[in-house]
Amino acid sequence: MTMRVRSLFLAVALFLAVANRVLAEGFEVHTGDLDGVPYALAVPDHWNGFLLLQAHGSRSIDAPLLADLDVDEPTNLALLADGWLIAYSSYRRNGPIVGDAALDLIALRGHVAKVHGEPRLVLVEGWSMGAAVATLLVERHANAVAGACAIGAIYSYPVPGEDLTFTRRPRVPLLLISNMGETSDTGAYHAAAAAAGAPSALWTVHRPGHVNVNSAERLAALHALADWVLQGEVPASRDATVIMSAETVATRAAGTAAATVVSVHAAYGNITSRLVPDDLAWLGVSVGETFRVASADTTVDALYCVTYADAQRGAWVVFPDAEGRLVIARRAANAAAALGCAVGDTLRFLAPGHRPGGSSRP
């Protein structure tokens, strides 16, 4: 199946995976720590021998160490349904960490091999700082991993006390993914690797933001990377954008649109809702306008933006994610804690001029 044809079926596969999760889990989540470093494993009932190490981005230094593997994320569900084992480490510390994070992932890989058996394929997927971790693994530790997918890589990330000189010579396949406006760093890396004959490919996603990719795009990349490693099918550098949208399920009445919370990011507190851009259009809210977001106990003024980065530090922002749903966040702060909401709670968007109780301002 060609990549173009395969991408047409990715959304269907993802929805089937979600149904599989609801009907029968088909996997177990194991947690623990390795020398004080928390980890989480999602182990399918019938493991196919594929191991995916996931490398998260930077976190606040004073935040708790979390191995917050999201088994309900559609890409992870699809991989688990196919028999992949997914491994996630908190790293030994928060804040800037790349070289030590790579060693923590290698230790986790060894733990998986010891407990569950030697994998027949080991890939690593990283985001932002984690993409630099993934790249370091394929440059310096290619005996531990067979390939990497680096999403929104930042190669100029300053890490005190660590040597972060990248050779730009991956020893095993490296698939780079960047959003529009962020390809300068990854493009330079890919150009240098290609000039040296090193195995590198660059996919772009025509969507603004940082690490703003959806589950279909991630799944396509991981399948392409596996095919590259196992069958030698080198993926062409290309536009890998897959447009996904979500239909409204909101309750709309009296200048409000209400729907439940789908997920809350354990580390950052960003809230993903079942509300969609069409709900804001129905309320008469356009990008760049401020409106009210209300939980059961708290109401805040939020700016409707294109991406998270469009708001000032400490400000509230609402923006569409790559899956077509609306995210409520607070720049450099925990939105869920401030709103006092959790998965399953109801959030309301209020049309300009409406109060939380539904009445208009005098």
C-alpha cells in the first residue's frame, strides 16, 4: 500500500482503535521506577515485538516527575491495537535535559528487554526537546534504537553541563517532522545529513504552531519509519499534512455552547474539550476576540487564537488542536487547576455580552 493510499485509511483506523479501547482494552499499563526514574509501559496482550520509546518535551523544573503515558491518545491506541509496546520515561529530572534523557530511555529499553524479551524493532518518537533526545539516540546510540521520528526538533536547546553538539549524521533512519514556519532548524539538519549520505527524511505539516501534528500524521510517520527500517522503503521528503475535523456535539442555547472535557495534560494542565471551532462561529466569536470560558465554579476571559504561542504569558487562550477540537490553556500556567475541572466535567463558552448565568450584560 502506498503512503498516499494508506493515509486515506488512517482516520478510520484511529476510530476503530478507539472503539477497540472502549470494548476491550487488550493491553496492560505497568508503572515503576528505574533508579528513581518513573516509567510507564503499555503492554499489549499480543506483543508483535515492536517497541516505541516516547521522549517528551521540556517541563518546569519544580514540577513533579511524571511518566504520564496517555494510552487514550488515538495514535497510541492504534499502535497498541496493532501489538506495539509503548514505553515512556519521566527522565531523571525536569527542565533542560537531553543527553541524560537519552540514557534514561536506553535504561528503559533494557528493562523492557529483560522483563518482556528482546524487541525485534525499537523506534523512538520525540517532541520538541524530546525530538533532540531522539536525534541524539540515532547519532550516538544507534545500537539501542533502529530509527527515530523527531517532531518539532529544537537543536539549539541550551542544556547546562551537557555536550549537545549534533553531528547531523544519523547512523540509522531519522524522520523529521516540522510545522510551517519551523523548518529552518530541521531543514538545515536534513540538508547536512542528506549531503553526507546519512539516512534522513523531512516531512512538513502545513499548519502553524509547535509540535502541532495530529494522530493521523503521527501514525503515518511511524508506519513509514518502520517500513524504512524493515523493508528499506525510504520515505520521500514531502508535505505530510492530513486534515482532520470534528463535528460539534455541544449543547447550544441562550448564547452558550457547552460540552465535556476530553482530556487534561498531566504535566501542563492544558484542557482538550469536545467543543470545536464551529461552536465559536455559532457564538459569533472570531479569531483575535476575547470571550468567556466557564467551569462549574470559575469564569475566565480567554483570547481565541490560532496557536498557543499567540497569547501573552499568564493569559488565557483557546485554540484549535490538530484533531479539530478546541484547547483551553493558560500560557505558562496550569489551566485545569485554575478552572478546577477534570475529564468529564462540562465547560461552557459564552458569547460576548453574556454572563455565566446566561443573561446579557445591561
